Amino acid sequence: MTKQQTGSPLLDDVHRVIADRACAVLSLDVFDTVLWRRVPRPTDVFGLLGPRMREAGLCPSWVTDATLRRMRIAAEDSARRGRDALGTEVSLFDIWRAMPDGIFGDATLEELVEAEVRLERELTVVDLDVAAVVRAARERDLQVVLVSDTYFTEDQLSLLLDRPELGPLDGVRVFRSNQHGTGKASGLWEIVLRDLGRGPEQIVHIGDHEIADHEVPGKLGIRTVHYRRLDDPYLDVLGREKEPVEPFGDHAPDLDDRHGDFGLTSLRAKAVHSGVPFTTSALDVAWRYGAGVLGPVLTGFAEWAAWRAHETGTRRLWCPMREGELLSRLINEAAKARGWDVRAAPVWLSRFTTSLAGLDPHDTAAVHAFVRTGYRLTVRQALSVLELRPGDVPGLATELDTVIDNGDIAERVARALTETPHLCNRLAVTVTAARERLIKSLRDAGALDEEAIAAGDLTLVDLGWGGTIQRQLARALEIARIDVRPAGLYLATDGRAERVAMAGLRAEGYLTQCGHPASIAATITRSPEIVEQCVNALCGSLIGYTEDGAPVLGPTADSPSQNAERRTVQDGVLAFQQMWNRYAAASDGAWPDLARPPAARSGWRASWWPRWSRPPPTRPPSSGTGPTRTTSARPSSPPCCPPTSRRPSRTCRRATSATCTCATRSGPP
């Protein structure tokens, strides 16, 4: 299994240098190093300033968010170009003086500047990995300095840096470009060395800018760590998601008025960078896909599922295998991070087993639908699943090796199986036994214990699409006269979920519900195999239960390399959630969640849609030849034994802990 680290491997060497006292001064850039913003680009802050200024009566209604952003960018450019011999370094006051007269009514210059500083304070976040480096340096009495290209004054910067994560900044020297009239790329580093009285080799500097924080100080002999926020592969991902990446490019339309991008752009990048080096490019792609794409979405989904359970008083959630191993872990971590009394656990259910358990053996249409459920079963194999011998159904003698892959053959099989009372009775016995084993499995798991039955509730959490398992399980429980109405919480559901709603069952979707929004639902569910494969546990599909309720699993068809990629994707998913929860814990309850704000879910729709609507640049991870649906009744090869057998055959695997673990600078600083 791939190894994942908490924190930033980029800073590991700095920790060792500090521990060995191999430097005298720790130097840090401020923005995008010590602090980062909950927006994709620094200039996106200006757009979010609009709603606050309009609400405070500082800005007219006709000045839209996008307009104010363009005005603020233009004002800074004008302020820098208008200083002549004074140089290009400006303060925030200089910038707002360059705004047109009369637009902001009676608002004073101080009020306008204060509004922007307050917003910066609200949207900036302390980088916890850099904060850990600062703490380590202080513990060893190393001098700490901040070197920043910024238009903020000393008081404004002190306000932004006054954070419990950083501790008191007494004794920390701050070198600001607008204080000295020059930036890091054009002379500020020489001033730093002169004022500190240190040799360049005594200083270790951490910063994000390739020129100002890496090349220029490096040429002077300062040891540097290029703490880059967004690397080229991640920028490519943002481009495919149609996120604006140019600093002064188009307005970002999907930001939340209060929370911006919820910190997702930066945290996705940090999670991607937290991985250890991989031995193959395929594993690197898998890690990036898990940490940068699937991880954020599944973190939001798990948080939403835990929140919905908390809101409705549901203390337990049940996640059908094979997705259930990962989903239950994500939900439990989300609930723990938010302090909600909600627990999730895997449960063995599949479309195949619930379809059989709820089958009406006297209904030809129902039998037709059931035999079509099995993926490329032959007639002989379908009979075996139903505990029938070929001789029991003479009308199918000439078609035993025919694959049931179309409606005509399925109809002939269904009619043959329901044409006599004797065969219907045989089917009824098989179906009843299958249903009893399914119910025993649920009871043993705790999903149908006294508490669940008393509450009449069994809530499933799954990736979703059509809600078929939920609907079929409800039918099986109804036949068994168990008064429990299954509910469902899904990542997304398509139009087929209409049948679930029409059955009177609660089924909620995080990204889409019952096919709405239509364009997003169609894109996500058109080809969901990559997501399903990546979330699956490393075991075969569920095809039945033993008499004691243990799962009977089909064979697996994935290669060792495909399994390694799948594990790496899941490690990446967990790495992102761990990063997200770490910042939530450090915020003392102030960190936004991805469950309630509609803008967060809208943002996922906007980012996932482009991911599915155009092919990825490399082979997607875990796209092997194995089963393409976690809880599907479509095993990668025909069932190796009837799910109603007393014992699994040697080629089946019974689920245990051995098979599944379910158990040149311009612009903002």
C-alpha cells in the first residue's frame, strides 16, 4: 500500500535543518506561504468585496462583483504606474486613491481600505505546515523574519498575522516592500542581509514565488525552499475544470459570497503535494486523481451524509459494499470532526441479492427483469442461480448455453420459468431462502436490530445513480413483514430514482437528485465506472449469502498493478479528508463545511461536469477489466456458485478481514 504523509514533504528538510541548528535565521514569505486565501487567485478577493461593500452602503448596486474586481485591479496598476521616480511600490491607501471619484459616495478613504483589510482577515488562513516550522524554529531560539512583497502597512499586516496558530510575533522582524520602496526581486534581499547582519548561508527562506523567493535569494547564497502553491499538473486540472487560473483573467463565477472557494483550491494542492514519491507514473496519476479530484468531492459527500443523519436524528448509516468500506470510513471521520453523534458501517447488499430477495416468482415481468440483472449469464447459469436443473425446464433445453443479453431471450426464459405452478413453487422456495439469508445478514450487522425496527429506519449511503438497491430492499422487507422503510443518501441519482420516490421512499442526492440538474446528472451517470472502480474495496462482487448470513463473493479480475492504483486513489481520498479535517479542527468551529452551503455543491457540479465531459489526458486509474458496479448484479464473470448454496465453492471467497478491511510583480501580495 502506498504511504501517505500528513503535512508537507517539501518542508521535511527544513525541519531537519532546524533540529540540527544548521541555520541561524528562518525567513518566510507571507502570502501563499504563511497565509493563504480561501479563493483560487488573490484578485478574487476583490470580487467578494462587492457584496460586503454594497451591504454596508459603501458601493452602489450597479457595481457588480466582476466590475469591482476589474476596477480594483485597474486602480492598483494605475497607482503603480503613476509614482514616477518614487518606484512601483504602493500602499493600500495609494491604490484606493486611484479609484474614480464619486463612485463610493460619502465613504472615506479609511473606510474603503478598512473594508478590504477586514475581508483579507476573513479569507486568509494560516498554513498549518508552515506554522509548525515556525514553532520548531522558536523552540530552538532561531531568529524568525518575514519578507513580503506587499501593499499592506505594518499595522494591517500585524492584524492579518495575529493568529493563535502562529503565536505571538514579538521579536519577529518584518521586511515589507512598500516600507523599503523595493521588492524582493529588485533589492529587498540586499536590505534584509544588511539589516540582519547575517551571511546569506545562515538564512533559510521559504516562499512561493519562483523568482522573488527562489531564484533571486538563491543567487545571493540564501538557502531556499520553493514552496509552490500550484504546480503545472494541478494547473492543468484546474484548466480542465474551467477554473480561471490567470491572475488577472476572467471573474470566477462560482465563489461563495462568504467563504470564497471554501479553501478547496489550496487544500487540494496541499493534499496532492503531501504524497511521497511514486515508483510509476500511473501511481502518481492515481494519487493526484484521489487527492485532487475524488477526495474533495467524497469529503463533501461524506460530510453532507453525516450532517443529514445528524439533522434527522439518525445515529447509524449503512453503506453497501463494496463502496461501503471507504464511504463508511469517510463518514465516520466527518462526523467525528464536526462532533456529530453519527456512525456508519459497511453492510453486504447488492442489486443482485436484493433483486432475488424481492422477486415475485409468479410475475413473468419480474422474473424477466431478474434474469436480465445478471451480467452475461447463460441460461444454464441463470437456472443454477435459481437452484434449478436443466431438466426441470425442458422448454429451455436447446438454449442452455445462450447468453441472456437481450430482451427476447430474457422473455423466453421468464415465460418458461413461470408457465407451470410447479416451477413457480420451486422459485418461491428459492426466493424465500435467499430473502431469509439476506435478512439474517442485515440482523447480524446490526442494521435490523431492535433499535432499527423500533425506529422503522434503515438509511443507506451509496454512490447512487438509480437507487435500485434501496427500492428492492424495501420490497424484500415488505414481503418479510418487517416494518422498516429504507432511506437513501446518494452522491447523485438520475431519472431512474423516480421509481424510488414513487414507492414512497426517501432518497436524497448530494450533487444531483432524481436527474436534476439534468446536464450534470447525465454527465456523471453516463460513464461512472472510473469512480466506482476507484471507490470499491479489493474484493469480488456480492452474489449471495451462506446459510449463516455470511457474504458469498464472486472472483476478482483486477491485476496487481490495477489494485495498487486503486489503493493509491483511496489513499489520496483519505489524505484530502485528513487535510480538510485538520484545518477544521484548528479553526475552533469557524471552518466552513461542504454540506449545507449550496454554493459548495454547485461548485462541485461545475468542476465535475468538465471532468466527465472531456477525456482525461492519461489513462484513468483502476480502469481494469473487473466489475464496473460496486453493488451490481453484474459480476465480472458468471457466479461461481449459486448464491443459495449451503457453502460457497472453492472459487468463491467469503468476506473476512483478509479480503476486506471493513471491518516581476504586480497585483496583490
